[in-house]
Amino acid sequence: MTAFQRAKAYKILIADLIGLKFDSEGQPDPSQVQDYIEDRGGIFYRSGIEADQEYTKGNLHFFYLPDLSKEQEILEHTSSGQYDALITAATVIPALAQFDFGGVRIGSGTGNMGSASWGGGNGVGGIAPLMNTPSLNSCATAQMAMKALLEVCPNLPVHQMHERVVAGQFDTGIHLRDYPTEKLSSKRIAILGFGNIGQEMAKLTRAFGMTIVIYARSSHKKWIESQGYIFAATPQQAAADADVISIHTGLGSFDRNKKTFANQGMVDATVLNAMKSGAIVINYDRGEIINTDALDQALGNGQISHVAIDADLFIVNESDDKQDRQLSGPMLPYREMETRHQGKLSLLPHAAADTEHWSRVEGAIQAVDQLYEVIGQASVINLVGDLPDGYNQGGKKTATGVGKISDSNILALTRDPKQLKQLALMSKEMYKFWTSLAAQSDEQQGQALIKGNTEQQILNINSYLTQLETLGLRCPYESQEL
């Protein structure tokens, strides 16, 4: 830290759970992140700031208050700049909450980070950097979206068949024909968005043999096609004849004049009607991306057979009387829709990305590192929005194998020269085999070459691809300063 920074005791609020497994007392356990903080020399408190306590200057002090939720109680702790920085996941932070040295959202989207302290993004030009931890929950979100798809396709009524088996009322030779089912293989999925989650969803659906069409910006076209997917220039093109659509674009930028987001209502009647009759819609992104009036109509006429939604829902006022309880959030129109189309909707309260233990712990650890960089070096990793004055860009950090590869990822391979030599040797052997085979003009000589070398070359190909996958090299590339 600089001399200026040593003159201050930095106080960081952790306003969300940083461990989702339970301890011996049945409480969510933050000890993994606490141990990490203490190993870095930080100090961890399972309470808020004490007014009569002195805190060591030059240290980062982390205060764990995961039960903060209502706007008023959050402001009681934050409206006067009591804390210098913030780490949170799903807690909604109000505009008047003040954090002069930065905030990190565990996850990718920052829609809940409403503080006016941030220098751009969801803020209004404040002095503090806003950051996130993209990719760490990308796999969890994609896997939950895949689970939502597998709930309805293959469409074998497993529970019904189980009950008949238990009751001894099923004869395989007689009754099995009454249960035809459609598999995922060969079905067509439209994936909207080629960010971290969209890429993970593509990997999962490829494993099931689906045909994958991806809508993204044109700059992604070569990377999409290089991985064997089909590029679509518009959501309508992606949705054409699709059996499934899965949304992973995010809301996009906010237009302060129109008071709408760029991708709000993007999945409209033209997109839904382009799909096959009886198609499936999965939106584990933001509820506002779908035009709910168009979806309501598509469910009513059978164009869409099933919808899985993961969107925010908030209780505005607590009440024992269900009729008096007030709710808000983008889930509201889907709740109303479910009353008209019972059994056709599966609704989650934006839980897919925020309820997985490993993602939360790793995200919190990365957030701790990011705040050490911000406070110690004025370096901002995974900046969201504008870079405030006095800070420098620290680049991006994602989980291995998720998101884009950069020059620094390739440079990191030099730390393991043995692995590089193995890759080079396999590449050389494969090059020799393919060039030799291409040079054969005599069919008998070609057959002899194949017979003597194919087994080893297939082993090389499998090993080579496995190493590339393990190193996270089968993905798009983004140039980055070393």
C-alpha cells in the first residue's frame, strides 16, 4: 500500500452469504472465505462496525452482515460512508448507500448494485469502481438451464412409469409402446447470447447431440463457427424452426431517456412464432427480455408448450395475510401467466446462479482479491461501466475454461514446459500423418499408411483435444495487454 493508504483502516462490508453449506449449528458457513481473508493479512468480523473500537490502519477489515436485506436497514449501515467498499451477491443495494473505494458483485450482472457511488455502469458517475466476478457462476447457471430443459425433454413420464412399476401394473412387452418419447439429440436449440453462460450452454447441449444456433454480435461469428455452431445475425434467424430457445444476452445498456434496457422485450411475437409449434422457452437470464404479452398468447395457442423462468421476486411489505402482501420484480407477469396456463410454466426466483456453494465461495475469494488490488494498487479487475479518475484498468479475470482466452492465458502455459512439449510433439505427429496421407496418390499405399498409423493418431487427437479442453483453449480469443 502507498503511504496515503497506510494512513487508513479500510472497512469492507460483506452484505451477503459467502458460503452456502451448513456448519455444525445449521448455519451457512463463511469459514472458507474467512480463512482466505486472514491468510492475506485481513481481519474478519462476524458483526458490523463498533463505534468505540479502533481498527488497525493499513489493514483491510471485512465485516460480515449477510442478513441485511431491506433498504432502510442497509442505509442505516451505509448512507454515511461507514464502509469503504462492498462485496455482495443478490442483495439489492440502494442508490444512497455510499462506498468510496469500490464494490464487487459476486456473479456477472450488476443490476442489484444500485449505489450512486459507482463511476458508471448502474451508477451516476460516482468516484468508486464497480466490478463483478464473471464466469464463476456461469457453469452453475448453464447447468440449471439444462436441468430445466431436461425436466420436459426427453418427455418420458418417469414418475408415472415409476408408480406403475412399483404397483406391478407395467408389462414391458405390452405397455412400453404407450410411452413414446422424443430425445434431445437432433433437436435444434437457439441460444441468444455468446457470453460466458451462452458458451457453457452451447457446450452442454452439444454433448446431447443438439443442433446449436447462436445469435450474437457479428464479431463473434468466426468464433461461433470455429466451434461447429451456426451463427445467426438476429434473434428471429436463430429461432427459425428451433425446438428450444435459451436466453443469455443480459438486459444490455440502459437508455435513460426511454427508461428501458437495450434487450428489454427482445424475445417478442416474431421470435416466438419463428420457432416450431410446441417449442420450449428457457429464460434463466432476466425476466424483462421476454415480451410477456407475446409469450402469454403463444402459450394460449400452443405455439409454446413450456416455459422455464428464473427472475427476481421481492416482497415489498411483510404481512401474515397473503392478500395484503405486496410483491415487485420482473417475475410478477409470469406469476399471473401461471394462473392461466397451469402446468406450462416453471418459475424460480433468480436462484440458478446464486445458490451454488463453490461458485459463491470462489466468487467471494476473487472479490477479496479485487478489492486488495483496488485499494493497494488502484488497479480495477473486471470493471463494469466507466473507470473513475485515479484508477487504472487491471484487465479481466475468468475461471479456467470459461469465457474468452487472452494472451496472458497462453503466456501462463510457459510455466509448464513439459506440457508444451507434449502438445508440440502431438501436433508434429498429426501434421506428419495428415500431410503424408494427403500426398498419397496410390490407394494401396494410402491403406497401408492408415493401417499402420491410425490408432496412434486417433489417440493423439483425443489426447490433444482433452488437453486443450483442460487448459480452457477451446473458446473465443480476446486480445489483452500482457
